Amino acid sequence: MERRYEKIHPVTETEVLAAIARDDVERLRLIPIELGMHHQNWKFIQDIAVRLSEHPDPSVRHNALLGIEYAARFRGRVEKNIVKPVLLRALRDQDPIVVAQAETVVASVNRLMGWKIGGAKAQREREARYEAARPCRQEGLPPELG
């Protein structure tokens, strides 16, 4: 995905819904960021970001995750029961750029909202690293020696 930097302008709900209806991918790529930076209604930002998180274009999905983060960061609200499944699904996305963005957004949203989304997977990874680093664990040794 090529990065382009553009000035972010406010966007109206009517413009957002029209771009979605037209499936205007160029507009849809910026809409979550524009909403997150300028729109005052956190619920609308969240709802559009969730909707766009299922778009076929990976850059739209990538930026939809930013919309979720921006709603949490700049408006101080997102609904855990709504965004958690979206973020967990994004962690398993087929596009590695979307997955990387999901990891960043999960960490940010966890910090901003005081949540622990994705904590079970991280704990399993820590436990696996711990077990792999214990070379003394051999069969036959008592647990206190292994």
C-alpha cells in the first residue's frame, strides 16, 4: 500500500453515506480518518468504521481501524461489545498490513479505554516463550529441578 498524505477535512454524514452507496474506494479510504479527526458523534464514527472494516479493499479496512482508534482517542468512547469482535477479526485478516494496523489499534484502544482485548493470545505467546526458554525441562526430573 502506497502512503499518501493529504489534508484531512471535515466530512458530513450525508457525504459519508453517499460515498458508501457509490462504493467510492478513494473516498472510503479517507472517511474513517476524516470522521475520527473532525466528527463529534463517536457513535457515528464507530458505526462507519465497523461497517468499513468489512470492505474488500485492504486500505479501507486498514483505515477503518484508525476510525475506531480515533473515536476512542478523540471522543473517549467506543462500545467494547461492538469493536472487540472487529478488532479480533482484523488480527486474523488476510492482509499483513491490516493485521499490523490491528495490533497497533488494539494496543492503543486497550490503553485508552483500560481494556485487555487480545490478552489471552498474548498470554499464550508469553507462556510458549517461557516454556521454550526452559532447557532444563526434561522428562524424569522433579518439577522443582526442571
